[in-house]
Amino acid sequence: IAQITDYVVDELFYEMGEFLASHPQLYVAINLSASDFHSARLISQISEKAHSYAVCIGQIKIEVTERGFIDVAKTTPVIQAFREAGYEIAIDDFGTGYSNLHNLHALNVDILKIDKTFVDTLTTNNTSHLIAEHIIEMARGLRLKTIAEGVETPEQVSWLYKRGVQFCQGWLFAKAMPAREFMQWLANAPTPISRPQPPRHAEI
């Protein structure tokens, strides 16, 4: 898996490094595996790549799925090292794994991403929306940023916004696309990206 991660990091900067450097208000998120958090080797690799392309560290977010944090004792020091180097850490697909409040506090992450499973039923009578409300409240209590995944309707955006979720991602805005197509899509977006705007993000 380490070789795959190395390839992803190389491709990210090869395809988007110059674009990110010229648009400092944008950021990308790199999804890492659980095993990538067993050592801190990637910190220097990503930092060197960012420096070589004049990309700010704050433009790179690090994501791992909630299931990747089962071994909290082994993972926590690496998370701390990433954060000390200036990277924000996000727990992806939150609500589908094994985390509890104690582990979440111990991990000391920056962002919670609410899994699409809960977003799908926000505006229905399904009681799973109560779980989403609990996750949002928990994130607020820990002063974490929140991102809702899999948003597909304006009604979902309204529901999430009213409850304090800062960011949404999903097909309502755009489907997944290759890097070049993504950059062109941003260039044609209604909000000009030449001026400072609230950060947008893509995932690699």
C-alpha cells in the first residue's frame, strides 16, 4: 500500500501542483490508509513535494477513514506529527466505524466528515438523522470543522447549514472528475477563483 500512496502523492503534485500554487485559496485532501499512519515517513515526502511546487502546507489536508483509527495508541503520535508540521487531519466516513468520544478526543483531529449514509436520510422521517445531529453536536463540542459527504439536494444543504455544518460535498455540486477537467470546471465556476474565497476542496 505504501507504493500506491507514494504514487498518489507524486501524481497529485504533478497534475495539480502548479495550479494549487497559483490558487492559494484552494486545497486538496489526500486519503491515506490506516497503515500510512503507522510511521511519519509521508510527512517529509509530502512537505518536500509541496515546497518544490511552492504549495502551502495549509493547502493539503490529510484524510483517513474512521476504521483506520482502531489502533489509537499507534496512530495518535503520527497524527500529532502531521499537525505539528502544519497539516489538518480529517476523519472520513465518520459514523460508520468504531470511534467513541474518548477516542475522538485522544486522536486530536481537525475535521469530521459525516458519512453519506446519514446525509441520505436527513430530510426523511428516518430516525438516522438523529445520529447526524449527534455527530454535529459532538464535533461542535470538540471545536472540529464538519464536512457532510454525499450531498445531493438543496434541502440537505439547508438542513445541514441550519445545524452549523461548515462544508458540503457531493453530486449536487459536481461529480468526480479527472484533475484537468476539475481545474477547467473551477475556472468556469460561477464564483471566480482569482479572488480569495472560502476554501474549496478536492479529494485525491
